[in-house]
Amino acid sequence: MALDKGALDRWITTEPNWHEVVIVTEENFGEFFGDDLLLNELKCHWTGKNVGYTDWESGDEYGLSFAPFYVLDEDYEILVNAEEYEESQARENEQERELDRQYAEYLATLGDK
């Protein structure tokens, strides 16, 4: 069987098409990480704080809590706390709106000339 060099070249030079940012909640955690809770193992890439399942103890009480997070890469290595990510997106959206406003003002000045 001969190697199709054209197909190999296309495969090597094609950028991966995985760009979807996914939120992981307690309800869908198993879809991404299986049955293992990965207790205290997952960290926010930006802050270093725990995301996912964390255990806690207070006196005689013991429990689990869950911090939702976003997966930013296809290898599930860049995890970002949901609150941090959403705040970052809001800031980015506000900056884009401000740039759009400034650009519209600039275009208006061109029309005045």
C-alpha cells in the first residue's frame, strides 16, 4: 500500500478545528472526566484555585462542593473558574463596545470633512 503524500501533507498542515469553549458543571462533569471526581485535583489556570469537586471539613461535618469551570483547550489542561472566565468575557465585550464607539466617532469626523 502506497502512502498518499498529498493527504499526509494536508493532514499535517491543517489547523485543528477545536475552538469550542465548554463549561463544565456538576451535571455534565462525568461526560468530560468520567466517574472519577478528581477530588481537589483540578486547578484554575488563571488563579490556581480549585475547580471541580473539592472536599471540606468543618468540625464534625464533611462535604463536597463543586466549582463550575470552563475548558479552554482540547486536552482539558486549561481550566478556568466559571466566574473568572465570565468576568473576563464581560470586560472584553465592554472593551470591544468602547472601540466600536470610538471608531464610529472617528468615521463621523471623516464625514464632516
